[in-house]
Amino acid sequence: MPLMPWEAIVSNIAEAREQLQEIESRIAAGDPPDDVEFQIMMQHAYHHLNFAWNMRNHPLERYAKLSDEDFNSWGRFPNDLEFDKD
């Protein structure tokens, strides 16, 4: 298994966290996002979490030369995570 590209992983996790913090801050300030804004913000957060997971076994060089195919594939919800369905 290749060494995980931790720099890219942590960068994507940070982006997701920043987006979630923005949602939380807006709600706390009494200015919650409307449905459309909330959807876009959540999609942005999920995209970065998905990216962090899906690109974990690829070299940093591949991330640096990101193709459209990788961008689309890595941004999708992972199909290799198991969740308890109970």
C-alpha cells in the first residue's frame, strides 16, 4: 500500500471543517443559510471529505496533476465505507 498523501488529506479535511464552521457560525449569528445555500455548503463539505478518503491511496503527484476524471471520481461519496444499518 502506498504512503498516504497526508498533506492533501489534511488540506481537504480542513476545507470541510471550515465549511461546517461557517454553517455553524451563521446559525449562531441568527443568519442561517437558506435551503439552497445550505445544500451548496453541505455539498462543498462532503466533496472535501469524500476527496480526502477517495484519494488516500494515490500519490501526491497524482493529486498535484489532478485530472477531470480523478476530480469527479474522488469527489463522490465513497462506496467502500461500511455503516451500521441498524
